[in-house]
Amino acid sequence: LPPEGPGTPQADLYSLGKVLYEMSTGRDRKDYPLLPQDWDALDPAEQAQLLELNEVLVKVCEADPRRRYQSAGELRRDLELLQRGQSVRHQRAAKRRFALAKKFSISAVALTLLAGGAWKLFYSVSPRGELRTTGLINAADQRLLKERGTLNPQAYELYEKARAYAERDTREGFNQAVHYFNQSLRADPNNALAYTQLANIYRRAADWYLPPKHAMEEAKRNAHKAVTLNGASPAAHQALAWVRLLYDWDWLGASNSAWRTIELSPNTASCHALYATCLQELGHPDAALAEKLKAMQLAPDSIGVNIDLAWGFYHRREYTRALEACRKVLRANSNNIAALFLMGRSLKELGRYDEAVASFEDARSIEDSPDLIGWMGHTLALMGHREDALNLLADLEALSKKAGYVSAYWKAIIHAGLGTRRQAIDCLRLALADRSQNILEIRKDQVWDSFRSDPDFVVLVQALESEVRRSR
């Protein structure tokens, strides 16, 4: 499925592109845009054919639907061109040269060609997002620079490879993505998009398999670099807003960054969804829900927007409505881990423990993670399956030793289900010391309601609120 969800001609073309990728490379669609595994064994003619087809695949599998083929007819024309043995790359280059000839006089173009046959571009991006050039650049390349963040072919190829790994949302995917994003930045240090993506993947790794202080400091550094390079990028401001929200605990600063994304891109649903999350933390739940609904109007089929809406209902303790939003996502993608996870939590709060465990098991069968282990152990403990819950707690301890880090918050969740209150609070203290983003849930999540009269828990919440005030 494309990032924006199904239901449009461009979405169908994206899916078709992934099928073409599998057919032509023999790789899984999740490997896109990696080359065939036997690439080095292919003869030069076969490599040339695949590189031509790659021109088509890159366009049909663009993450932004505006940059994809706009109709099946456009795609068919390029495929027919390849079938006739002609070059898509050469045709597109010819169109760019024609655009250049229209913009500049023939003599200027001739002078450029005489200077070397093809001109080089040296550029930088100002903090306001303006393109500064010390060489010649045409309109087509200006659009390309805005979309890709770089005109360096090697940098872009490495960037796309990194993005493909990042989309896997696995530990190995994270490690490979960091490697290739950094390789891309060595090829072009001015690519704000690469810094933005690095900020995002470090943020997602925090509290999962990296300590928050390490992961979020990296996220912060890369987000600030992205904003410095391109202050007109909504994605860069989004990355910075998430860091301020989840790590700095600076709700006002986060909301300012989120609002800036709306100013830059008022019709982008994710910008409104992020602003809604900031409003929620600022204590404006009704305004937050209104922003989430606005995001839904802009992108009713977006998986990310529906997940955000489900979380909004969950935090308002409207668990039935949260379930409905999760099921809408799962109808579009039955393997969406975030939807399965949140559905399990909502079912647990509704007292439907067997269904909750089944939902957690479904998510774990796709990609296991400490949060799923924690909540499954919590639910099993509530069902009276104490030994199973203790086994999952032991799994977290073993994982912590093997991986080097597991958030103490997930251990606290299991202890809360087991009723071992002292151990739960001890784990929460460790999570606060680690600056775990999940520690914020102790202020409002129903799972901690039975702890609220405990003096030690009250002190812990006061310490958290003090830390939040200090961060503002």
C-alpha cells in the first residue's frame, strides 16, 4: 500500500509499481529500491535494461502521489518506449534540455555546452529554504532538488536505499538506514531531507532498542540541522516538533514547531495530527480532537491519521471509538502493528482480555518488541495467568541483557498487572531517570488509576511534573 493509503488511481499505480519491482528484480517489494541480488553477475546489456526500467519504477513508486505517474496511460507510454528499445532516461533528459532552451537564449545554451557538454551545479539552501546557486540550474532541476533534497545521483541513490530500510521498522532496518543515510550525507552534506529522516528513525528507535537519551539527542541534532539547512521544509519542522514533544517535554515549543508545519503546508493531514498531539499535552483535549478530525477530513484513508485519531479516542477513554478507528486501519492493512497494539490495549480496558491477548499475539507474530511483551504480560496477569506473565517479564530481562537496553517502563506494566506495586514503582523511577517518553502515561493512563493514592506514586508523579516544568 502507498503511504497515503488505498482508494485512488495513483495508489493503484504505486501498488502496480511494487509488483513490477518484484517481477523484474526477484526481490520482495519491501526491499525496494535495492538492486537484484545477482546484479554483479548480470552482463552490461541486462544491467542497462534494468537501469532503464528503474527510471519507470522510481517514478511509479514515489512516496508523494503528486510526483507519480498521474494515469495508467502515462505509465504505459514509458513502458512501450522501453519495449521499443528506446531510452526513458534520454527522453527525460531531452525534455529538460528543451525547457532550458526555452528559458535561456540559444547562445547561452551553446556557451554552456561548449564549456563542457553538461553543466555542473554548485548550490546551498538558505535557512529560509531559498535556493542559492553559484552555477546554472534549470526549472526541472529546481523541482528535483525540492523533491529529492539533492541533485547528486549517488547521494539520492543512497538516500532511497536508506529510506527503504527505514520503512521496515526493525532493528536491522534501523542499523542499515543509519548507515546509508550517513553515506548519502557524505556524498551531499546539504541534503536536509536526509537529516530529517535520520531524526525520525532515531526518534522511533528511542525506548524500543536504544536508550532515550542517546537516541533522542541524535534525533534532536539531526532535526536542528535539517531546519537550519531548509527552514521552509514542513518535514524538518515536524521532526523538531516531535523531539520537543517526546524528549524535551517542551509542549509550547513543540506546538510552535507543529503550527509552523501547518503554515508551510496547511492541507497536509500529518501536520494537523501532530498539532493535535501537542494540544493534547497542553491540556486542550477538545481542541486536539478537532484538529485530529480536520486531519481526517484532509486524508480520510491515511493509515497514520487514523492511528492518531485512535490514540486521541484512547486518551479520552473512549475505547469503543478507538477500536473502530483501529479496525478501519486493519481493513486496509491487516498487518499494521500500531493498530493491532492499540486495539489490544483498548480491548484490555474494555475487559475483553482474551481478544486483547489475541491482538497482541498477532502483532508479535509480525515483529516482536518490548512494548508488546509488556502489555501482553500485563493482560495475562489480569487474567490470572501469573506464571505466563512472569515468563514474559523474564523475557524482557533477557532481552535487556542481549540488546543492551529495554525500557523499565514495560517491566513496570507487567508488575502493575501482577499487583507487585513496589517493583512497578521502582521500574517507573528508572524510566523517569532514562527520560523514557512512555513515563508520561502515568499522568493519565487508566492502568495507573489504582496507584494514584499510593504516596510513593504521588511523589513520582510530582517529580515528573517538576521535570516537565523545568523543560518549558
